[in-house]
Amino acid sequence: MFCSLDTVIPFFQPCQSIKVEERQDAESEPALASYLYSTILSHSSLERPLSFHLGNKLSSSTLLSTLLYDLFLNAFSTDYGLRSAVASSITKVLALALQSRIADVFAVDIHPAARIGKGVLFDHATGVVVGETAVIGNNVSILHHVTLGGTGKMCGDRHSKIGDGVLIGAGATILRNVKIGEGAKIGAGSVVLIDVPPRTTAVGNYARLVGGKEKPSQLEDIPGESMDHTSFISEWS
């Protein structure tokens, strides 16, 4: 037997906020009103829209969406632990949904768990990938097609840590849990697999420090603010 309609918990505060926003969207975009009503506004509890979406996503010619809706709603309504898990992870679900939408529209893939500081500039903001455990400090400038990724061989804390005031040039790839020191500069197209000391420049594939590993050249400005991409060329060549 499936549960009665009265056993589900009502919308809690975050979901009420969602419904308020969707009502505003429906009023401003009448063409979307029926869609928003059927997916969100017509439902009185958190379990209902979730069951509705799951049922429609997983339905087929032999598994009707109405059958799956009742199945999921019964599971959510009778299993308190499952219901609590859904409620406690609502921000995670929304974050992942937003991440997916951003990737579709802007071609930028930033994991919701990545930590990003203040004053960060994503210049052009196309093709940027930031991994789950990456940390980006304050006043960092990141050009297009930059990847802060992993090697595919590690688990856990596996992405780079970018200090304040860093400049990362176009097409640069920084892999592994390496530390890019405060005020450092990463040249365009570089592949970085090493720690980069503060106020130094790394360039090349694989990246090396300008001036050498023992006595790398020191930068006087803050690259993330000056956006100077070429001052290292004479020393490198």
C-alpha cells in the first residue's frame, strides 16, 4: 500500500523560498507558468517534486511515470532517514544543478565544493575547470581555458592551492595538489606539476621556474592585479 497524501512533510524554509522565486518567474514569464506549476508550484512537500522529477526521468514505455512517482513518494514518505537525507542535502542538490546549468551556458565547470576567495577575475571565463578540492585565494586573475585539475591517480585532497594575487595565463593546466605561492605567475600554456614559490614565474611544458630552481627571479608587482603576461620572456629566452 502506498502512503496517504497526508503523511508527507510540508515544504521547509529553503523550499518555501524556492516556491516564492518560481511564482515570481511564472508571473514574469507566462510561457513557463505551466511548466513551473507542474514541476514545483503544484507540490505541497519536498518529496513530491523530487518524486515527480525522478519518475519522469526514469520512465519508459513499460515503466509509467505515474507508477514511479507513487513508488518514490512512498519511499520518501515512509523512510524517515531517507527523507532527512533529502532535506539535509537540498543545498548540495541545488549547487550541483546550478553547476550543470553554468557549464551548459558559460562553458565553465567549477565544482561547488571548490573554495574561491574575494576579488577573483575569470577573464573571458571560457573553458575554465576548477576541481572539487581546489582553493583559490584573493585577487587572483585566471584567463580562459585554465584547468585546476587532478591527475586521475589520486583521491581526497587532489587539486591545487592558489595563493593571493596569482596570475594564471591562458591555457595553463595545474595538476595535482601543488601550491602556487602568493603573487606568483603561471605563463600561458604551461603545465604545472610542481610547487611554485611566492612571487616567482613558472612557464613551459612541463613548467620550470624563471631564473632557475635555486634562485628564481623575484617579481616586484602583484601579477593578479597588474595582468603583466610577458615581462618574463627576456629572462626565459
